[in-house]
Amino acid sequence: MPTDRIIVHCGSGVTACHLLLAADYAGLDIPKLYVGSWSEWSRNNKEMVTADTAGH
């Protein structure tokens, strides 16, 4: 999967940063980071977009 389609996240964004460092250390392209992660997403009162709801 192309890295531009990968977004890492976790509960608060801290652990996801370790994934970015590990990817870089492994010589992989660094994926995107959703900084707000689960804690922000769970408070935004927006519908979750999935493959089914996105029309894919």
C-alpha cells in the first residue's frame, strides 16, 4: 500500500510517533500521523467514514 494512504494513530498520538520512528529507522517511507488520534476523533461528534460510507 502506498504510504500516502497510510495514517497512523493511537490513543493520544504519542505511541503512533514511535511507529513513525520505527518506519524511518527501517528505511521505509514515513506515513502520515493523525496527531489528535482517538482522543480527538472520539470527541468530534462526526460520523466515522468507512469504505462502505465513502462509496468505495
